[in-house]
Amino acid sequence: MISLLILLRTWRKHFSRLKNSLMGVKSSH
């Protein structure tokens, strides 16, 4: 259960980073 929470936390972190990069690409174009 604990490992699942850690996985979810890391996934959210990567997702936010990916979303930020996507937003940056949209704004740059």
C-alpha cells in the first residue's frame, strides 16, 4: 500500500512536469 502511494506521488510529479513542458511548447509556438 505504501509503495503504491509513493508510485502515485512520483507519477503525479512526472505528470505535472510533462504538462508544464506541453504548456511551454504551446506558448512558444
